[in-house]
Amino acid sequence: MLLGTRLQAVAILSMSLLLQLAESRVCQTCRRSSTAKNQIASRRQFQRQIATTTTIATAAVSDTTEPRTLLPVTETFIDLVRSTGYYAEEYNVTTSDGYILTIHRMPGSPKKPPAANKPVVLMVHGLLAASDIWVLRGPSEDLAFMLVDAGYDVWFMNTRGNFYGRRHKRLTPKDSKFWRFSWHESGMYDMPATIDYVLTATGQKKLSMVGHSMGTTMALVLLSLKPEYNAKVEIVVSFAPIAIFTHLLPGPVNTMVVRYGKQLQKTLKALGINEVFPRNPTLLGLYATICQTPKIEILCQKFALSSAGLLKSSSFDAFHMNVMNKVLRHYPQGSSLETLLHYRQILMSGKFRQYDFGPERNYMRYKNVTPPEYPIEKITVPFVLYYGMNDAYTTKEDVHALMSRLKIAEGKEVQHDRFSHLDFLLSNLTKPLVYRDVMHAIEVHHRGKPSSSSPATAAAASSSAAKASEYGRLAPSTVAV
């Protein structure tokens, strides 16, 4: 019975992915139609197909228990925060290459109303996420609310391509040129534009930064290639940092991407798909309808996280079930195909370096057949790197390899044997295991009394750096996709 239910969940989730591809094909048909009447007819036909499929999928998992009340699909960051009684604001930031990003702010709380001259914290989301990910659980659980209650002015960055970054001065998301970026461009353009805007708005000279996963990747890009920004950042607190890989990733999804990356890219390009995993109200409604059914929700969680290699444990006792229902409404939020491909490149090469366009285009762009590595040893901002024992993406060896190249870095292993990549945002245990220590680290650096790494940590970092060097030596010199 359990196996049958599991297969049912897999089939439904797979079907939803096929619907995304089908929508792309229908949109292409609409564009090729010669009249507006044909376009409308094509879209109505697709909408009927979606409605029919949703009905079938819901019936496939129905039981005698009524499903829980569904959350609004269009719920935004502002909705999430203001529903708790906290202050929330949003602003538009224009990057030097024309992208218009909506960023968010929590200037105060019922305990600490908005006021001038508060110390500033900028929170930077990870891959396929948006600012929403920091405020899904509310005042009693999320770090953002804790920081606001402690008197910080908390801002939230959004990157190009996600739900809040789909505007440009000249391009639209329908243009393929809109999607020609990876996390390199987010680090080079989105992050400095956001930092400058926040510091100008607050009148502060420096800010502290908290980044999850890709948030750290972008910070390393910015601080290594635009060294002037080291003077604007007090500290970078990193959850599950991704930069240097000393291993390959587990999980069927990751295996497929690594082995068949080039084929997947060609297929998606042929279908006219440059965006991956967008925030789609129709698909999100389908996910939520199915996965909020009491007997299926745990299987949805396990399939989604285990398939991606995000959790090696089969236990979900550290997750609030109702939080996962919210996650389905706010994640994923979309990004470019090249963002994923850039991660594939540094995974395959074992080197933290710029995008690999292939030998010929590399030479035109970099004056070398291989892309240059990011000079992260030039970064002067202190990093505090938190990592979990059960994280398939960010291992202890990866973190120590990164530490060996940073001037000022401290590694902190979360003391729980099942703590993984997404636990930094969703686990019930984040406050006692991580957030209280983070609050202390930010306060210490804000007061100008940073700590240093222990000799034992430095020795471990040196050993991991040697392993990373060997991994990189054996990797191919170019992995262009």
C-alpha cells in the first residue's frame, strides 16, 4: 500500500513537470498563430487541459479526509510579514545592466518600531528562492524576525529572474537575452546595486550580510572581483555555502543533471525554455492541492527533498508540516538555465571559477582557453561558515577547502547529525542550534570584536584544501555546456 502511494506521488509530480513543458509548447504555438483569435483559442484549450489534469490528479489521491484550507497562491513577502503585525516595505533597484529588482525591508516590529540609525543586515536567498523564504515561519522561528526584534534594520535582496526580478529597462522575460545570466551576474550587478541602495537609504556606511547557499556564492563573486565592496560589509554569515566542491552530488536529479547536462540544455533550448522552475500559480495550486492531503504530504516532502539530494535522512520530525505547505507556495521562484549550468561546471571541474563558454569563446572573453578562478583570497571581509553534518551539497570538506582560501573565516558545524541544506531555513531546531549563535556573531562583529579560527580548524581546512586541489587536478580542464 505504501509503495503504491509513493508511486502515485511520483507520478503526479512528474506529470506537473510535463505540464510546464506543455505550457511552453502551447505558448510557442500562440506566438506562431496568425490571428489573436487563434491565440486565445490555444490558451483556452491549454487552460481546459490544466483544469482536467488537476481534477484527475486530485482524485487520484483523494480519501475520506477533507484536505486542509489552501493558502492564497499570490501571497507575497509583504503579505507574509504584515500578517504578523511587523512592518514591511518594498523598493525598486535598477542594476547597471538594466534589470529592475524588487527588494524588501523590515524596518521595525511591535517590540522595536522603525527608527533612524539602526544597524543594517542584508539577507540574501539561495538558488531558486526569493525573499519570501526568510519569513515563512513567522516571529517565533525565523531569523529575520529575531533580528528585527533585536533592533536591526533588515533588508532582503532578490536576484534577477525570480518572482521579484522579472523586469528590465529594455527586455522582457519573453526575450531569450533576458535569461543570459548566471549567479556571476547576480554577484557582479544585483548585489552591489542592492548594497548601494540600502546604504544610501539608511545613511549607514556598512552592513552585515546573511546568505544561504547561492547567497554566499554571489557574495564571493562580488567581494573578490569588486574589492571596493569589502569596505561596505562588516561580516558575511553563510548558511551551507557553495563555492568549492570536493565531491559529486547524490540523488537522481543531480545525477541526471551531471550526466546529461548538455543534452538537457539542447532540449530546453529547442523548446524555447530559458527559465527554469518559475513560480507558476497553476502548478503551485496543483502541488498544494495534492500535497496538503494528509496521507500524501509526507511522501511529497520526502520525494522532493531526497530526489534533489537535499536530505539523506528519511525522518521529517524536525519539520513543521504546515510550513511545508507554505513552502510549496513560495518555492521554487524561478531562475535562468545558465545559473544551474554554472553550478554544474564548478561541480565537474572542482574549481570555483567564472562561466565556461568553451575554448574559443573563453579566449575571446578571458584571453585564455579556460575561465579564470575567482580570486577569493583577496577578500578581507570576515566569513562565518555554518554547515550541517547531513548536507549532500555542502560537506565539511567543501567548507574547509573554502576556508583555506579566505583570509578571515570561521567554520561552524551544526551539532545535529541530520541537519541538512534546507534545515537552515525550515527546521524546528534552527533557533537553538544556529540562530542564537548567528545573532551573537553579528553583534560581536558590529561592535568590532571578531573571533578567529582555532589552530585545529586551520589544520582541518588545510587538509581539505589538499583534497580539493587533487579533485580539481583530476577534473577536466573545460566543461562548457
